[in-house]
Amino acid sequence: MTATCPPRILASPEAEEWIARLTAIHGPLMFHQSGGCCDGSAPMCFARGEFRVGAQDVLLGTLAGDTPVWIGAAQFEYWRHTQVTIDVVPGRGSGMSLEAPEGIRFIVRSRVFTDAEAECLAAAGEPPRGDSYEVS
């Protein structure tokens, strides 16, 4: 029996609801997690295609069906041992993220993978990077 690796990215139920709301307004979305631009290291939500993904971006996975979540390669190296959950809290961030006018902000929470989970992910290979992944 082959072990199923845990996802690198999750969303809280509240974040999933906000992703659906923002998708209804703006169309397909994407997230990018940087290492400190604008609002610290908050995940930035963009209309898909409004943020150019490059070779130094790593795909953590997708949320809410097909919303890709990217992270800068340097930040991924720090966080590769954690499962990241996008959540939402009241308040406004100071970045360019689409949720800013709505009175909420996306944040990240994380937990460290167990040794078995980390081994599974390592055996599965590196996640795709922006230069090897067709962004739609």
C-alpha cells in the first residue's frame, strides 16, 4: 500500500468561503506567499494572471478546487517542513491583496509535518516551479 502524502496547503472553512466570494467578484484567483513584501509575510490574493509566477516560485498546491497557491523559493526553503493553512481574520492588511477592501485579511497558520509525512513528501519529489508549470 502506497502512503498518501499530506497536502502542503490547506484553507480554513472561513477562508474557503472568502475565496468563493472573491472568485464570484473577480473570477479565478491565485495566492502568492512572499517572504516579506508589503504586508509582512501575509498571503496575497490576486486575480489569476495579475501576478507573474516565475522560476523562483514553488507551487504549494490548490485550494477551493482550482486556486493555486505559490510561494517564493527562498520562503519555501524555510517552510518546506510545515503544512500551511490559509485562514482569515477581521481587519485590513496593508498590501495589495484582493480581500483588503472587505474588512478581512488572509493569514497563514502552520504546523510541522511529522517525520513520516516529511519522508513521504521528500520521496514524492520537489513541487513544481513556475518555469515548469503551465499557469492557466
